[in-house]
Amino acid sequence: MGKLLQTALRWTLRRLVWFMLIAAILAAGNALRQEFAQFELLIEELAILRSGDQELDRQRRTIAAAAAERVQALENASQERLTARVAALERELEQERASLHGQGVVGLLATPIGAGLVERLKQDLAIAVLEQERDHLQRLIRYADALRDSRAAQARLEALRLAHVAAYAALAQAERELAAADGSSLWRGRWLFWSPEFAARQRLEQARAAQAAGNQAAFERYEAQRRLVAGLALPGLPRFEIPPQRLDAVLQPLRQALRQREERYRANWVSQAAGPVIAVLPAAALILLFVVLVPVALKAALYFLVAPLAARLPTVRLIPQAAAMPVRQDADTKISAVSLPLVIGRGQQLLIHPEYLQSSSVQGKQATQWLLDWSYPLSSLAAGLFALTRIRCDSAASFVISATRDPLSEVGIVALPDGAALVLQPRALVGVVMQDGRPLRISRHWRLGSLHAWLTLQLRYLVFHGPAELIVTGCRGIRLEAAGSGRSINQAATLGFSANIDYATRRCATFGAYLMGQDELFNDCFSGDGGCYVYEEMPDRGRRPGITGRGIEGIADSLLRVFGI
């Protein structure tokens, strides 16, 4: 019973965990969906708001310039025309305000941005500009009224000035008459109040006093009018301009909404995750374009400009005096198999890579030879010819050689008679059978002055001299053919060739195959009697086909190829 309860409890707990996990996944999915929906909505609204802001800014400049032109045309207009234009503006403002219905701009911005927002703000801008135009024309009317009053006051001032001038002239005349009477010799008894002269003098003095009083009154009236005119002085015709803050206030709700949505966009985790990626996308696209196009351009230049030179170059013959190598004349040129038997007699020794020794006789004496040739330590290490197994036998013993770790590789034996020489890539060599006392001799041959060498990037050739038997490996099989009057093969398949035959390079047949990495730029061409060439049936099995080649691995292989490895 207890076991049944435990089983039921475990089953229930598992289902509960699954239920919670499913609920958490659904909740997370729903949150992600909402976040993505909000992100998409923000992008859409930001696009509308930014486009609307730019359009409204253009509209703002356009209608302001149009209003300025209309006002400039009315600066010298009559007061009647100004009054009529103000009345027309009032009617236009009433029509614009009447066309605005529904919710205000704040209400429009509080909801998802729609197409009617920009049109609404355009109307608000138009109303603001029309109000500024109306207010300016009203200022022009008031200015015209003030100018008319000022001109009337100026005319009154001029009349009072002339009256003061006349009063002053009358006073001066009275002064002159009184002075003439005082200086006359006939003026007698002027101090006697009963004399006629006294009465005449009294009349002159009274006239002088009256002229002085009139002159003073005229002066006082002139000064009062002058002060009035000075108080009516106008600063000049007012200039039409729309305060920027007036139109900024109209666009402020939109720009505030734009700032709010930009802040929400930056706070959205989708934009935070995608922002850095989007920022580097143009640079990444340029780099990708460069990476794709530069190899294509380089391959095109090599195929159409450099490779045609190879057909006109003289051939390379490393050792013309080398002995001829025997070549089978039948149709079967294959010299390899998945496994081959090998007999080592007395006075011979076998150097072989341990991976290629499938079975061996117990009679042989085995030891380790760390390098194939101590004269070429770097080449031996780069070609993998180190830690070799050396075998010597007191009597004939049989061995089986095979590529034990590669199902596609086959092994073959190339016999080098005494005096023969074979150019061989060390990467294909896995073992050597040689006579005691006559170790394998290897020579290096540099061809720095040969354009063939530079075109193929093989500046050094390693030549193996006989007598010896070279154990080589190749993918899916190895063939040895006579050079004869001329043979051509894929350069990637070449393993070696006799040092006494002519070697040259020629461009491959089609550009498409070279561009897609299905063929090498050059084919190896061999010609000459008494010599042969060795190649594998499936070349370069580690190569990645394609336009861009093998990348860093291809660069490393090219560097090794320079030294003939």
C-alpha cells in the first residue's frame, strides 16, 4: 500500500512539475509576444511621429513665409483695406476652429498614433499663424490712427508756433516805438501827468504790456503743444514676425509624445538586445561584401590575367641526366590497393609510419627512428614523417601495409632504380624500403627565377633518389603513368613526377569550375620519354569547395606548398 502511495505521489508531483513548467512557458511566451507587439507598435508610432514632425516643420516654414508675404503687401495699404483684411481673417479663423471637432491633440497622442494627427496639428499651426497675422494687422490699424493723430498735433504745433512768432514780432514793434518816443527831443513834459505827452507815453506802455502778455500766452500754448507732440512720437512701423515659441507651443505635444516613445523604445528589452546588432549591421554588410567580392575579384584576375602567362613559359626540368624509370605499358596504371604485401630481404630495412603497418613478421627487429631525414627536420615534422618504425630482417620476411585509420586511402609502392630521381610531396610518403649502407638520399631544388614556381607557389622541390622503394598513400587509389608526348592532370591530384621530364602549368579549362572551387587554377602538364608522374584518384579530400576556398587552413597549406611539402 505504501509503495502504491509513493508511486501515485511521484506521478502526481511529476505532472505538477510539468504543469508548472508548461504554465511558465505559456506565461513567458505571452510576455514575449506582448513585448514584441509593443516593440512593433513603438517602431510604427516613432516612424509616424518623426515623419509628422518633419512634415509639420516644413508646413510651419511655408505658412509663415506666405503670411509674411501677405502682410508685406498690405504695409502701405489704406485703413479700409486693413480693416477688411482683419474681418476676412476673423471669418477664416472661425471656419478653421469650427472644422476642429472631436478630441484634442492630447487625446490623439494618448492613443495609438493615427493618420489624423498631422492634419490636426497642421490646422493648429494655420490657426496660430492666422492669429499672428490678424494681430499684426490690428497693430497696423492702431499705428495708422496714432500716425493720423500725430500729424494733426504737428499741424496744431506749427500754427501755435506761427502765432507765437506774430506775438513776438508785435512785442518787438512795441519796444521799438517806446524806445523811439524816449529818444525824441520833442518829447517834453512826459513826466507831467496833465501834459499830452504823459498820456501818449501811458498808451505806449500799456500797448507794450499787452504785447508782452500776448507773447507769453502764445509761448505757453506752443510749449504745451510741443510737449503733447513729443508724447505722441511713434517708434516706427511695427515689423511682422511670428515668435518661435508661439509655434513651438503648438508642436510641443507631438514632440513630447515623440520623446516619451523614444524613452519607451530605449527601455524595451527587444530594442536593447537588437540595438547593438542593428548599429553594426551596415559595417557587417560591408565586411561581408568585401569578404565575398575580394576573393572573386582575385580569382578573376588570376584566371584572366596571370594564368594565360603560364602557357607561354618554358618548362621546368630539374635533373635532365637522371635515369629513366620503368613504366608499365598496359592499360592498368593503378599501383595501389587497400592493403599490399611487402617482402623485406636480408640487407634491407623498412621505415614506415606505425599507422600503415597492418601486420608484420615477428622475425624483424623493430626500432624507432624519430625523423625520416635529420637533414630536413622541419620538412619531416611538417609532413608527419616522425616517430617512424624501422624494421631490419636477417632473412626474408613479409609484411602487410595498409591505411588502418582512413577507409578511403590506399597505399602503393613506387620503385626507384639506381640513378633515378622522383619529385614527391612528402605528405604522400608513409614509408621507404632501402638498402643497408645506402640510406635514402633527398635533395632540394629551388626555382626562385621560374614563373611556373611563383604561379603555383611551389618554390622548392624535394627530390628522392634511388635505389629505393617509396611507399605512398592516396585517396581512393594511386596511378603511375608515362609522360610520353604530354599529359595533363588536376594540380591538386599530383603526388610526384620524374625529375628528368618537362614540367609546366596551364590554366584549367573553365572559369566557373575554378570560381566555385571545383577545380584548381592550374593543371600540371608532363612530357618526356623515360619518365612518369604519380597522382591520386581523388585529390585534396580535405578541401572545402566554394568561391572563398579553405580560409586559414588553405593559407597554411599554401605556406607548406612553398617549401614543397
